[in-house]
Amino acid sequence: MSTFPVEKIRADFPILKEKIRNKPLVYLDNAASCQKPQQVIDSIVHCYSHEYANVHRGVHTLSVKATDRYEGAREKIQHFINAQSTKEIIFTRGATEAINLVAQTFGKTNIKAGDEILITAMEHHSNIVPWQMLCEETGAVLKVAPINLQGELIFAEFEKLISDKTKLVSVVHMSNALGTVNPVKEIIAAAKAKNIPVLLDGAQAIPHLAVDVQALDCDFYVFSGHKLYAPSGIGVLYGKQALLEAMPPYQGGGDMIRKVTFEDTEYNGLPYKFEAGTPNIADAIGLGAAIDYLTEIGMDNIAAYEAELLDYATEKALQIDGLRIIGEAAEKGAILSFVLDKIHPHDIGTMLDSLGIAVRAGHHCAMPVMDFFEVPATARASFAMYNTKEEIDVLMAGIEDLIKIFG
Amino acid sequence: MFDDLRDLYQEVIFDHNRNPRNFYVMEEADRKVEGFNPLCGDRLTLFLKMDGDKIVDASFQGSGCAISTASVSLMTDIVKGLTEAEAEALFTKFHEMTTGKEEEINLEAVGKLAVLAGVREYPARVKCATLAWHTLDAALKNEQASISTE
């Protein structure tokens, strides 16, 4: 742990110097959204100050520069997740839009009445609702693989639910509510054995572990920039080129066309076929800057450091009487969801906030997970590479104090 | 410890949270309405016994945070004996206390409910305090469907 340059990293994040209610900020709501390093902030300021114009349009200097930067960000993403080609990297508003894109294009083309879409019981609403909407439109059926009390997928049950009717498997790589990291290699292998495409929702996994889409052999991988130390409003759909080629466009408009007449329109090639209209240029560049920043630190180093943080936090949490951890999977990312005996998570959230500690209290956009564990909500401390053991000590002392005051 | 929170979490609130008043299923209720705050998962069922337009008894079941539990506990106490119009008027005063302009606040008009005035400073928690009253409002209007603060 001593070798991880956490103090140097902290110095790069200006917001970490903020005081909240006159206390130093302890930001533990990273699973909701991460803070941004100066390098990302500067990249956006630089874009708007020196290199901004519309992309793929003009012959003038600024448009060429902006296009280079925007496409440069796409290349960085390609390398970051080890995609074969930039044609497989589609910019979206976030993971949610990426899933909706797949549902509305791949889904509408390939999924018919009576077909099945298989998800798990630990999905975020964004990997439930787009499929429910598709099922309503097409008459397809949504199947849900169950989880156990540790918050792990019951793999044998998942396998049983794969049938000849299954046309897509869409599962979360790492659960935002529980921290569970799913056995995605086994999931993909089981689906591939029946030639079923697999979408991985990587929104939560992407800042915590190295992702290699070719090694995984997933068909789609989606994530959001804002959980990867990049701006909000930008995200990525990775798709295998052959699948993307076969899919119809998502939205119509400028940039996604090659030739338009009133009789007929010829669509543009990948990736532009799925990027109608002027894209989120500056935030895509910001995402590229975030990837540069993370690559320099190394995703494996980040994963190792965060694992130590989680172990430390878990050990401390288990010493607190009346605290129950929700989500105790053997394979877990840096998320500590918990409930306290007779103290509602919302009270926990307000009380910790008065100490400068930001945690999430609520259902974490995963109401079915709350129902399964029979809790209305949980409090969730989620860690990032800039958090420290000292901050975990502050959190645990706060929890002990609020238990005392509630009596 | 938690000095900043004393206005929000007064001892009366802890007391009602630990020992909620009128916390039972009223079998002979004339009105029964469910209230739900999807943001935090607070859920309550409000029971009313009516005599004409007068509330003769009130009780509740459910689970929620300390603020919402104290609020519904206090409310079921205070509305007993009130007419529908009086209860609605109290709701208006309560609403003004939690969300209205500073000059509209009349702490005397709300009596014991004044202990909840602290939520004004915590916009994220106002809905916790008002869920009980929105549910009562629905019950008085005889809306049987569940109500939601979202």
C-alpha cells in the first residue's frame, strides 16, 4: 500500500480540498460518480479555449484540430479496453444510452415474440428497464437469474435459464449496489456455447479493474465516463464490428449519413452510423484525458490498492455491533453497502454528511436488490483510488458515534 | 458530536422514532391509504376512523427514517379530534413551516409539530417529514390508491 502514490493522486483532485460543513470532505460516493483530476478539467478548458470547433465538418484549422482530438480520444478508449478497431467504439451519453441503443437496434432486429433476454437479479435499473420496454414492444420475455444471500450470481441457475429461446445475455460486470464482480468469463463461455451474444454493463467495473474486451470475448461492453474520473454526459458502447455493421442506425441526423436525397439515404460507416448530430466533443476529449491519467497510474495498481482499502473497511465494519454488510461476495470491488440495526440509511446519510462524509443512502437504482435483501435501502460507502485508510477511520468513527446518539 | 444536527434531530424526534405512537393496524378503520417515498424507501400505511367529517382515531404501520417516523407518529396524535378542514389547515401550516418562506412560518400554529421545523435546512429531508401529511391528505380526499412523494 505504501508504494501507491495516493497523496500525489489526491493533490490532482481540486475538490478534495473542499470543506463540507466546516469539515474536510471525505468523498465516499464514488459508485454514484467520481471526482475529476485537474488534468481532465484542464483538457476541457484547453479544448474550449484553444481547439474548439465542430468535428468532421470544416476544412479550417480549428475543425481539423478538434476532429483530431475527438478521434484521438476514441483511439485511447480503443487501447484502454483493447478493442480491435476504433470502428467498434461508439460515443454515447453514458452506459444507459448505450444499453438503450443496443435494445432499440440490435434488439428490435433480432428479438421477436417468445424470445428471451437473460439478465441477473443484481442489475441496475438501466439494465432492466430498456429490456422491459423491448419486451413490451416485441412480446419477448425477460428472464432473471437469481442471486444468493452473499449477493453472488447462482451460476447453476443462470446456466439453466439459457435456452434455445435466449437471444441475448445482458449482465452487470460489477454490481453498484453490492460490489459483486460477476464471473463474466464463465457467463460468456456458457452463452457462447449456444451462440448467444453477451452485453456487459461495465459502468461500475471500468474504474476498478482492467478490462480487455477481446480476452473477455463479450459482444457489447458499455460504460460511462463520469464514473471513470471523466465528465458526465459522455460514455461508450463497444460492440464487435460484425454485429455493429449488421445493426440498423439508432438515431437519424447529421454525421451518420453518407448521402441524403429525398428519396433515399445512405448511412455512414462505423462508428459514425451510431453518432447522429454534433457529438459531445469536449467531454469525449475529457474522457481521453482521464484514460491517459489512469493509464499512467496503471489499472492493476489501482485495483490492488482499492482491494486493500476494501479489506480494511470490511474488517473495521465487522467490528461494529448492529452493522450488517449487504453484499459479501468472494469476488468484490471497492463498495461497502451496509445497514444499521434500527437506524434508517437516510438518517445515516444526513448524520455522516454533518461530519463531511459523503455516502449514498437509498436503493442505488437497484430496487429489486433491496427487495431481495428485505431492506428499504442501504447506506453505501464506495471507494476510489484517491481514498485513504484515514478516511475509512473517519467513516467508522462517525458510524459508531451516530449509533450512540440514536441510543 | 453532531452539534450541527441538533435542530434537525431533537430529542423528541429520537423519542418518537424509538417509541412511535399509534403504531398498530386499525381493524375498524374507515380510511386506509399507503404512502411511499421511492427515493429513500419510506413506506407507511395510515388508518383513520371517521365520524362524519371528524377524525376520531388515527394509527399507522410501516418503516422509515427517524424524521418520517416521528412525523407520522406526531401527526396521528395531533389530528385526533380534528375535522377534515382543521386537519387540512394544519397540513398547510406544516407545509409552510417545512418549505415556505421564512415570514410565513408560524410555529405556534403547528404546536408540537414545531420540532420538525429543522428540516427546512435539509432540502433532501423535507419529503421525509411531509410524507405522512401527503398520505393524510389523500386519505381525507378518500383516495384509496397509494400515494407517492415523487
